Amino acid sequence: MIPDNHQPKAYGLKPHASSKRLRVLMSAYACEPNKGSEPGVGWNIATEMAKLHDVWALTRSNNREVIEAELERYPVPGLSFIYYDLPKWVMWWKKGGRGVQIYYYLWQLLCWKTIRQAHTREQFDLTHHVTFGKYWVPSVLSKLSIPFVWGTVGGGESMPQAFLSDLTMKERAFEAARSSVRWFGEHNPAVRKTARKSAVALASTDETAERLRRIGCRAVRVVPQCALTKNQLKKLSQLSPPPAGNLRFLSMGRPLHWKGFYLGLQAFAEAKLPNAEYWIVANGSGKGRLEQLAKKSGIAEQVRFFDSLPSLDAVYDILSQCHVLVHPALHEAFGNVVLEAMGASRPVLTLDVGGPALQAVDGSGFKASSQSPAMAVRDLSVAMQKFSQDRTLVLNMGRNAFSAVQQAMLWETRCADIECAYASALGE
């Protein structure tokens, strides 16, 4: 187990910015205000970079109504949108979430005419692909003969081999299919061309950075994909401090095998903490398996399960009632819940792999070994015991977590890294 007490990693490029206001064409398929995940990434990068440059963001026509309503309330000078969507008869591909990736791939290929017309009209200085952030899918922006910035992209993170034996046949099939999709993507000539044409590629993790280099990217830098807005951090900072009484651990998210919640439950059972609780917010087919594991491990009375919460305020309310976030994801480019917990001054328990391991910096928690399930459970269990024995440690690491977010994990900071990538792409 590694207590993360080193200084925050210096992400991005050298602290140098572009010397003029650029005309930037940005691809943001997923882009919606007041959303998390990739829609939030697209929106926050577009609005933040528009403070520095004139940005035209290409996104789906389906996003138009909510975007224009938001811009009417809160105008963003320097930001324009270009809307494109596939014909309505293709929409059935993504109904109910099925076929989203195929639909997105087609969208990437068929929006070329719209991009070319926009460039003829506006004469852009630079292009930037933002969402979706998958390194194994090509970006049509690379076809324009101007500097191209790719990312931040992720997806290069893989489940440690030793953990595959813990999975069901269906889960192992999922991991095998994921590896196959990435392999075919990496050998897709269009993806290779995107890599070669990128002046700078931004990777969410070291694992993705290595894969980008292998497929032909010349300049690769690690820049995490997500961040918090100042308003989000302000709201999180105003949550009540952890309550007295039983120490509460929290895991929150989809109950998928690669989220590693089962490791948290096993560690909690091994720690044997009579004056502690474990809250799990999850809803889906994997939830039943976690409930069975809690019963089998003899900790069912100490574990409380919640369904998915209806609003961000409800999420923050649950977070305010807990002391430590447990997020032992086995492969994840970035865990937004980790940022939210740190912004609320809650320490975090993660594994030493993927995006969450990059986030949990500056004494903000503990990282468990990913060498084997047994070692991960042991390290998580020891960390839980440490927190149980020393509530001051909870408070001190929580303060460190908040400081780390404030210093290096806001959108303003994240886009300063992107601005440096623009300067590098232009050869400045």
C-alpha cells in the first residue's frame, strides 16, 4: 500500500501559451451544459477555451436546444456552435443506448463535408478533437491541413491479468471483447493516420500515452480528461464535515466488475471494524452480486445499499454523510466521483492504476497494490483500519485532497495545459 504523500504530478506541457487569439475548430460530439462525464468535458473545454480563442464547436444537432438555452442565459463571447447529425432514419442505431459507438463512428466519417465548408468559410488556425475521448476511433479533423490536437483521449487502461480469475465468464468475455476492439482500432488505417497527423496528442493516463506512441503519435503528453468547475468546488467545499459516530466508507457508481466495488467489500470484511459502515450507491445487474457478497462475508448489517440517486444534490448529500471514498477501479481513464470526494475534503482509497491513481495525490489517500486481488484487498483493509484508528488522519488527508483539487484539478488549470498544447502544435 502506498500513501500518496508526494507533490502533484506536473501534467501537460511547458508553461507557455499561444501568442495570439486563434480560430479553433473543436469536435465535441458529446457536449452539454450542467452534465458530467463526456458531455461535461465537451462543454467545459469549449467554454473555457473560448476565453482565450475564438472557438467553433462541432457537436450533434440533438444538443442544440439545451446549448442555446444555456447560452441565452449565460452568453459565452468567442464561442459558436456548428450542428450536424446523421439522417433521422439512422437514429434507430442508438435508440436506448444500443449502437452508440457505431453511430458515433459514422458521425465522425460523414461530418467531413460540414467541416470542410466551415473551414472554407472561417479559415481556422487549428483543430482540436475533444469528445468522444477514445484513442482507438479516428478523428476526421485530422484531414484538414492545419495543426491538429488530439484529446484528451483515454481507453488504454487494461485490467491487470491477475484479476481476470475473479470474473465471471460474461465479465471475462467483456474484457476480451474490449481488448479486441482496441486491437482492431489500433490497426485501423484511419486511426493510424489520425495519430500521425496529430501535432500533439493528450492522453488521460500513462497507459494510454504509451499506446498513442505505439500507433504513431509524435508528441504525447498526459493531461487528465476531467476537472471541476469553480462553482462545483465551491458547492463541495460547503458540505458539512464528516459526522461523528461510526466511520462511513462510500463507493458510488455503476456496479460494473471493473469498478472493483467487490474488492472494497472484501477489504471491509477483512478489516473487522465493528464501529464502521460501508455505503454503496449503485443500481444495475451487478448490485445483486454485491449484496450477496456482503451477506456471505458476514457484514450485511454494516453495509447499506442505495439505488442510483436522482440529482447531483442527492449525491452531495450522501457524500456529506460519509468519511472516506473507496474507488478501487481496475481500469478507468478518470473517475469523476474521486474528484468530487476530494473536493468535499474526503480522502480516497484507490488502486495504483489508471486515472484515479493520478488524481489521488498530495497525501489525499492511499493506493492499494494492483499486483493481485489478495494484495489489493490486504492494502485496502490496512488503510481502512488506519482511518478507523485515527480520525485525525481522515481530516488531514481530506484537507490535502481539497488542496490538490484547488491547485491542479479545476477546468481553468486543465485548459491551461490545453493552451500550452496549442502553442506547441503551432511550433511556438
